[in-house]
Amino acid sequence: MPSVRFRLNGVGKDIDADPDRSLLDILRGQLGMIGPHFGCGAGECGACNVIIDDRAVAACDTPFWSVAGKDVTTIEGLGNAERPHPLQRAFIAEQALQCGYCASGILMSAAALLKRNPAPTSREVKEALDGNLCRCGSHNRMVRAVLRAAKEMATG
Amino acid sequence: MNQPSPPPSKLPVSLVANPLLSSWLKFSAHGQVTVSPGKVEIGQGIVTALAQIAADELDVDISRVQMVRASTAVSPNEGVTSGSLSVQQSGRALRHACAEVRHIFLQLASERLGVDIDTLDVDDGTISGPGNVATSYWELADDVLLDRDATPDAKPKPVARRVLAGASVQRIDIPDKVFARPRFIHDWALPDMLHGRVLRSENARAKLVELNDERARAIADLVAVVHDGSFAGVVSETEHGAEAALQALRKGAVWTAGEPLPDESDLAAFLKAQPTETTIIDKRTAPPSAPKTRTIRRQYVRPYLAHASIAPSCAMAQWNGDRLHVWTHSQGVYLLRTDLALVLNLRAENIAVEHLEGAGCYGHNAADDVALDAVLLARAAGGRPVRVQWSRAGEMSDAPFGAAMAIEIEADLDPSGEIVDWRHSIWSNGHAARPGRAAQPALLAGYELKNPFPRMISTNPPQANGGGGDRNAVPLYDFRSWQIESHRLTTMPIRTSALRTLGAQGNVFAIESMLDEIAAARDEDPVAFRLRHLDDERAKDVICAAAKRAGWKPAKQPGIGYGIAFARYKNTGAYCAVVAEIEGDEDIRVRKLTLAVDVGEAINPDGVINQIEGGAIQATSWVLKERVRFDRQRITSTSWTEYPILRFSEVPNIEVEVIQRPEIDPVGAGEAAHGPVTAAIANAIFDALGVRVRQLPFTREHLVAAMEQAS
């Protein structure tokens, strides 16, 4: 079995797996990471979004071989209860979800946006999240939460 | 003014069914209280609202309240979590139970401390009295026996002494969800767990006539192929292996052509041509106040709608001899257990069904179906647990849909355009085929087995429970005479069951569109028209509040329109009025929705706002985009491309005003917005474009058709 070397949440990995399988399959299966969620398997809903280098990408239709040598960040690498990312704090403060199944993918799209544009407008946030679906209707709260996080990051 | 509701003189309904206090509450010596409701978290925040009620009534900090997931092994049987009834039913029962338990503790404390019960006070579980005497729930926990039935005598606190109920407390499930800690069933891993997938044909109700499993058996990690009639599936050591084996098995399957589906381009004609069972829902007669001079007749159509949760349904099952354990995101663990017992011919006592959260649930989706799938596959797993997850395509085509509806309203008008008679007729499949309520099971695989159960035809809940296809069909307005009838189809080529609001979305769309049309023909303001025909002050208050907040009616601008609509969900639940602002030409964009809502006592006001916002956005999605697509053989809207929902850039601004009425028993908020939002958008389209669109969704195709019909 060929192996793929990449960095996952800042840690170097060398994983033996069929390189044609999807990144999501490897993350959730072999690596036991539950943050990226399966939604459609076709890159249409964003529930499995992770950040590869600096871009938010659907892990379900990213072949595993394509992350060789790259930096992959999942929600697990964004922050945790002890060291939350400002986006995670903001999502709690704004109560920005209902069921929350889409939230991990949306947090990753938002994190990628704030990396390249630390002071987005509300329109820019909506554009950045347009590839993420939310069925419960928490969109406006999520946009507010992203703007809140951006503000917090700017004022340090 | 509203009168405060009288103090409950009898037990709340959920306590009548489950009177044992210890089934609701347990105290530990370590300062924790465990609360075990029968209702489940489906993304609506119910667990937090119930924790607030318990903490408030017991006088403990909310952090001491541990909420237990519903399970047939430990929880009271509260039926199904649906119909916006959880706060009403579980909340009332819990409040009552907590009040009684608090009193039981105080009685014992009074004996132990030797002071009068009325002098005792509770603060975060510590019970204290005059002369610095003190004890606590935790100290007394082992001596207080809660294995006794609730009595009607307990008196919950007066409104003024509630601290948490009525406050916007942060939801207790949200941190887990933003920090990716396992909470969803999809993220749960049991020791030794296997993975299963079920094979289903694309063609509707096709039968499996031949299955060659040679290729599937050659796939790595395969544990078993299961085949029973038209039910077939695979079990594998890995999820990846299960997917691969399923693809291989599909190649070896030969199916019949299946059963024909209706013509999707004329749903009204299809619905009206089917055999039906007709019920007169309501009839009111009075001599006309003025002679009828003309009749207007309009038809409104709503398509089949998909639940379209972001997660495909998932379940786990494990056999141990003739005992079975099931993990599910079903809305009703006891009801699912009943149907599993029927299919398996097993005693219900042998089955434990335990709830784990799924993605947002908007009614009877595939949660129960996938549970039976897992149970059937787990039979071949040698006692190991099997996890089954549906595909996106399966979720979009094999789960029950919300029923299509054709609604006809005829209004007789007098010379001044006032309504003298009103007739409302509905053609629709039933809106409920939930598990656990009939002598036959309502689970998909049950229809596919070699010895299949007959397919359940959806029925409608009785009016006393809010009705089904007829939900909200009886107007709240003061028309002097009316007849409301429901024609429920007795055939069901497309599987339907409960979807958020059941028939209310369609009926409110029809009634509120028709009213708008009648008011416009009289050149009367639609707000004034509604207020003139309503007696209920709470109804008038939400309409006035929404109108005022939206600055009704804003000055005319080209291409922009404003519409208003109102309903009281089920005619007994939450009041909701909406002003919609839309922008339109060939395509409709909803710019803003301004809502006012009255749920009585809002236990968690931010939770209510969250539910109303969510309902308004979901309704906007239904109204602008959604329609289950099919050809004559199969459902074709099996992906997000073919079944688009509203995206971030399309979501309107939303403002919600909650009219807080702490003295009135709370009702749910999750379904209040859909009907009014639908009609308000329709009415705003007329305001902007001068055309009445009566067929959902309001896509370019249906707009053009409406314009052609009008000209």
C-alpha cells in the first residue's frame, strides 16, 4: 500500500492507504476524526470542509493523494474548549446554530476567509459561505458570528 | 387583556402517562440532579429549555442539571417529539414534577431540622431555615424516595419567582458542536462496530428479482451479504469496504420496472383524480348579512417537499441472542420500538431503543427506516454492532416526503366585496404515517422483506390534535358561514408523512392569499381588513406588532413589494404575523422578513427567536426553490443540484419580535412561521408585480405561468 505524507493540524503524518480514496474517508475512517461531517459525498454541501493550505475544500471529493506535501486543518485543529478559536467563541456567543451538523464545515470556510480577508463585509462573509448549506436556517446568526470573530481578532 | 391561566388542578398529560417521579428526576449525593425527559433534541434547543424549567423550579444552578438522552430503558414514554408540543407537554410535566419533588425534600428537611416547612428556603440546592439551620438536596438524596406517583397537589412557582425561565440561557449542546466533541449519532463509535449499507432501486417500488453477490463477496473487509425478498445489503469491517461492496452488489441486482409515478407537471389534476376519503372538517352556517352577488374561486398548489437534512439518516443496532439494542435519531424511541417489535415478531421488552442526536429533524424522515435497516443487517453480524448510514440520494428519494396539496377556496361576496360564505377544499395524501401507531409497521424495509407488510397509506391526525392535511384550514376570521372539507387520497404512489407544519403551510398560504386578494379588490388595507375580521386580541397584537416594526406600509418603489400574512399555528398554538419585503422581476428575492410572535411564556426567548428565524428561512427556501422532482419511474431530485435549497447569499434579513406573556402556558415556536411567511411572500409578489402566484415554489417557471394565466 503506498503512503501519503502530509501535515494534519500541524503534525506530520505518513499514512498507508489507497490514495484514490477520499480525504474525508481517511480522516473519519482510518484517523478517527469526527469533526468533518459527511453530508453528500459530492462536494455540494460543505459539511466536510477542511482547510488545505489556505483554502476551504470539501474533503469528500478530494482524493487522498492530492494532499501529499500539504497542510490540512480540520475543526479539531482550529481550537478546543481550552483554547477556542475566536470563531468558536463567537458561534457560542451568537448561539449561531440549531442542529449544528453543518457548523464544523462552516467554521472552516469562515476560518479560511478570515485568513485571507481579516475584515470582511457581511456580503463577503455570505459569499465565502455560499458553498455551505444549512437546513435549519441559522445563516444570519452565523454571518453575525463571523463578523464578531473578525472584530475580536482585529482588536486582539 | 388576557387572563392568567388558572392554576393546574390536574396532572399535565405527560405525568398522567408517566406518574412515577423517579422516572423524571434523580438526585445524587454529589450535587447533581439528573433530568430524564421523554422528548428529544432535534436541533430545536428543547434540552436547554427543559433544563431551565427544572433548575428554576428546584432552585438549583443550571450547571447541576444533567439531561439524560431519551431511552426506552430509562425514560418516561412521551410519544413523539413533534408538533411543537415539547415545551407544552414535557415542560409542564417537568415543572410539575420538580415542584412536587422540591416539596418532598422540604418536608423531610423540615422534620430533620425541626423547623416549620414554610420558613425554609432553597438556594442552589441548599435548604436553609431560621437560626442558620441547613441541609441540602444532596445530603437528603439517599433518604428521599421518589419512587412514588406525582399528585395533582403540587404547586409550581408563581411566574414572578421564576428566574431562569423567561431568560435567554445559552444552549447546553452548542459547545460540543463547535468543538467537534461527539454528540451526533454519526460520530459515535461502538466497540467492534461494523458498517452496513442497504441496496435500493432507483425505480419506485421496484422488486428485486435476481441478486448475484459474487462481486460483492470479493470485496475486501466484507462480513456478510444480507438478502430477504427485495431487501438486500452488505456488512463490512469498514465503512469504505461497505460502500465498495454495495457498488459491487448493485451490479449483480436485477429489478422490476417498479410502479408508475404521477405526472409532476400537473399535480393538482393528479391529486383530484385519485380515490379519496372525504371529511367535513368544519361547518358554520348563518343567514347571510347581505346577498351574494358573485363568487370567486381560486386554486393553490404545493408540491411534495423533501426533509433534506444536511446529514443522511444513520442508526446502529446490536443483537445479543434475542435481545436487541438500537441507537437512533428517531423522534420517538418508544414508537420505533413498537414497530421494530412488529417487524421482528419480538416482544417490545426485548428491545432497547436509545436516542442520539442527528442533524436537524423537521418531521418523519428516514431516521426510523435506517434503524430497521441496521437491525436487519446486524442479524448477520454475530452479535457485533452494525452502523448504517444512508446515501444523499437515498435520503432525497427513499425517505417520506411532505405531501403535495391542491387547495380550492370559493368565496361568495356581497355587493361591497365582503365575504358572505367561504368554502375551503383540500386534496392531499395524508400527512402522517409515523411508526408505532398502527397494527402494521411504517418502516421502509418492512415493505421489502420476502414476507412484506402492506405499505401504510398516510392518514391525518384528528382535528383535536391539530389535524393533518386540514391543519389550519379553519379560518380564525369571523366569516359568518363556511364549509371546510378534506379529501384524503387512499392511494399513495409517492410516500408521504409528517413534515414540519403538516398541511398548515399550504392552508395558510391559500387562506392568506385569498384574503389579500379580496382586500385588494375592495381597495382596503390588508392589515385593516384582517384586524376588522378578528376578535382575538393576541392575534391582533402580533399583526399590529409586525406591521409597526416593518413601518407598514412602506412607500412604493419600483420592483419592490410588501405583503403581510398571519396565522395561529394549529389554531391553538403560537401566533405569528409576518411582513415580507421582496424584490422581483423574473426571479424573486426575499429582502427582509419582519415577524412578531406570541408563544405565551417564552421559556428561552433567544431560543424562540432562533426557532422563528430558522422557520422563516426554511419557509423562504421552500417557497422560492423547493419541489421534489420525478419522472414516471423514479424520483429525480436526488442531489443538492436537483433539489436546491436557499444559500447564504439568498437569505433575507430577519427581525423577530417576541411578545412575552409569562402568565400564559408556553407553546412551541418551531412551526409558527412557515405558513405566514409563505403567504406574505406571495402577497408581496402581487404588490411588486401585480400577479397572483398560486403554485409553489415561486420559480421563474411558475411566475411566467401565473402571468400568462392573468393576461
